[in-house]
Amino acid sequence: MTQSGGPSPVVVYQNAPKAGRWFLRGLLYLILLASIVLNFVLILALGGLCALNSTLMYTGHVREIVLRRGTQDKVAVIPISGLVDGAMVEQVRADVQAIEHDPNIKAVVLRVDSPGGGVTDADECYHELLKLRLLNKPIVVSMGSLAASGAYYISMAAQEIYAEPTTITGSIGVMMPGFQLTGLMKKIGVQPEFITSKPAVWKEAGSPFSQFTPQVKAYIQHLLDIDHRRFESIVQKGRGSRLVEPVAQIANGKIWAAQAALKKGLVDHIGYLSAAYHWVAKKANIYNPTIVELKPPQSIFNLIKAQGSLQSPALEVSPKTLFNLARPRFEYLCMP
């Protein structure tokens, strides 16, 4: 019993703590259930990405980027861009296979903008593109700013060559880029040692850690000359009577501006990419073709990796990089 006019009594419910515990327990159960469901969804999504990535990477297909839409007849553009290396060989091989299996592709444009690269890589690209000639698919080259050395070698697979007014081409020759470190190592007190089998007296020839004696230079020069003669023979085969002077006089490593290259017979026309499209469509006897550029398939994980590398670029010096810098390598490469 309370006194009138006094404060209201405080009513205490004995079951309040018990209700609170049940509420918290239920909330925790809901959070746990949501976490399980979310993890399950993430696992399914990751599995789907892996499956999609495997499909994109291992089907061997290429993407077709439509540059101009027309009839069902197609002209395929194969980009020869950047350094000619093993990755370019694989992509050219995939592009050729895609063209072989697509009857709607009637002709090919090589869009060349490259300083060249490895001797073997350039030769393999050339060899792959020659397969299209056997299928009676016309090939034309459209040169960009630079189409030199190994890139010019690859261009010999085409029947016709267009150079833009500002194109630089030529640089027919072979080189072995490198450096000689013996003088520096002597200054810092480092003495390189090579131990080879007794008969293998030429095993270290060309290494930046050994002397470039006259005998070593003559030996390497002989090997370079062999690849140079092959380059000359490929140019002779590709250009033939269109060369206005013997190939030996042109294959001196010089680069040529478009007009000079035209006068020497290294190219056939001065014109832009549209002119190359017109020529190859006429050669294939097709009208208003759809023009598609062939691209490698995009891997989901490569896209994520590329995005990450754009955000945080870093210089990576790996053992493979150091090995590539140190090893002798023959290249059809323009280094003006």
C-alpha cells in the first residue's frame, strides 16, 4: 500500500532478463544463418567465375570486335602491335585458326605497328600467316607509325603493302643486343668464372660476363649473317620484281620514310587503313564487308589483375628478367 500523493511505484518484471536473453540469442542465430547463406553464395559465385575463366582461357577462341558493320562477308584485322615475342606468336596462331574455321572471313588485313622482335618469333608469325595464303584469302598490310625489322619480315606474308605518309619501315637486318660487364666487374673486384666441359670451348661466347675477343665476335658474326641471309631471302620472295634494286643493297639496316620505301619497292602504296580495306575487299570480290578486329579472349582474373596493376604499378625484377637481360639473343629489331 502506497501513500497518496507520493511517487508512482516501480513495477519490476521478473521475466525481463529472460526475454532479453532470448532476443539476443535469436539475433545471434539470425546473424549466423545470414553468414552461412552469404558464404554459400560467395562460393557459388567464385565457382562460376572459375568456370567462366577456364572457358575463356582454354577454348582457344578469339574475340571479334566489330569495327564496321556490313554484310555477312567479313574482313578480319590482325593487329601486329608492339614487340614481336612469344605471346604475339600464340595470338597470331589463334587468329589464323579462327579465320580457318570461319567461312565468312574472306580476307585479312595485318595492321602493323611494331619495331620487330625475336628472330624466331618473327619467323613463326610469318609462317602462320602463310597458311591463309593457301586458303586463297587475300592479305594486305596496313602500316602504322613503325613497321620495321621483324615487323617488316612478318609483312612479307601479305600480297600488298600500304604505308601511311608518316610510316617508318625497313631496318632489314639482325642484331644481338647486349652489354659487356667485365670492365665494371674488374673495378669493383668481382671476377666471373665459367667452368664448362673441356670440348665446349664456345659455351660462354656472347655472355656479358666474358670477354668479347675477336674470335668470339667472328663466331657470333657468322651466326648473325646466317639469319641476315634468311631475312634477305624472305624479302626477295615477298617483294620479288617490285624491288627496284637488289635486296642486298636495301638490307643494310637502314630505316626508310614512306616515300623512300615506295621508291625502293618496299611498299606498294601510300595510303591509310581505309584504302587497305578497299583493296582487300576488291581482291576477295566482296562488297561492303563487315570489318572485325581479332582480339584475345579476356580472362576475368586477368581483368582483375590488370585493374590492380593500374592502381599500384611496381617494377618487378625477377630471376627470369635478369636471365633474359644476360642471355645472348638474336633479334630482328629496330633500335634507331
